[in-house]
Amino acid sequence: MGVEIPLGDRDFSATDLGARIDVAESIVNSFADIVAPPLASDDINGEWTISVRRALRKIRPSGCDYRPATEFSSRGEFLVDFIWEENEAPHRVLLAAEFEWGTDRYGENPKWRPVEEDFEKLLVIKAPYKLLIFSSNFKLAGSEGARDADFGITFARERIKLNLTNYGHHLAGETYIFIDFPRNSNACNGIFRSYFWQPSESWHHGIEIKEGPSRNLNRPE
């Protein structure tokens, strides 16, 4: 059964922030109930990505399509790894998702840089719900880690906070969802941790369309 996103939570507004968090929690719980996390490093990233896409397809709200159309290929992606899109007007993107494991093979010291690069895509796409899924090292509980080394959840949260702070065009009410499936030794063991973030104000840099210079580009005879 798909999650429910009320009509009032499909646009951007600083009102009812708590209700939007409730929706975000239902997305996390519904997703976690059916996704099949890696049990060992032999479960390669491609299989993990297929499982994530399959779960997001199953829990999509009624009246929504998804891209890409198949969980087995990135062909058909629209800007990010996965979206829910209304199949009738106004065809809003309700959820944009990125998942990045930061390593060529699950369980092998992920690097933060590719995770951060994918997160930056979520910053700029318009969607009331934005989902980032990654995998930290369960053993690294502190701020240990680096952009090109193994990282723990505290390090990831500090970097995410920095990216959110440095971006100046948030829309009020958009809700970020972060899900971490931490590795413990060479297995995930089904553990996950989730976090939310919302801006309560929009940062506008001009809302009117203004005309610029014009000139005739006809070629001379």
C-alpha cells in the first residue's frame, strides 16, 4: 500500500511543518518495512540499488508514476536516481531521491565525496520531499572521517548540515529525509537510522520575470 501525501503537503509552505514530518516518517517506515538491505559485502551495490528502487515503487502514493520505469536500469532517470511524479496535472514531483553507497562494492570503506555530490543534486531540484540514502560505518561513531576516507554518521550529519547551511535557495516546508543503513563489519544486519530537516523560510532572489535587451537578428541581404 502506498504512502499518503495530502494535497496540502504537495506544495511548499511553512504551515503544518509537523504534518509534513508525519508524512516523512510514514515514507521511512513504509520503505524500511519492505526493502531488503545487504546482508554481506557479496551483495553488490547494483543489487542494493535494485532493492531500493523496488521498495520506492511499491510505496508510491496513489495517482503517481515513477522514474526510472524499471528498477534494473538507470535509463529513464529524471535529474536524480528516482522520483515520484503525479500522473495527472499539475504533474508535480512529490519525492526526489538519491542513493549513493560511496564505494564500488558494498561494505568496502565508502568515500563521502560521491555521497555529497549526489546530495547537492537534491538541493536544487524542486520537490516537497527529498530523500538521501547512504551507508556509514557503524564503528565510527564520532566525527572521524574525511571526504576521501571511511566515514561515520556524525561526520555525515556535519557535512549535510554544512551543505544545507551553504545553500541559499530553500523553499519553505520542503522536507529532507536522510536514511543511513550503517555497515557493521561486512554486513548491514537491517539496521537503519533516519533524520529530517525542514526550512521554515524561503530565500527568494526575485519572483518576477523581467524583460532583458532585445535586438533584431535578421541577417543582412
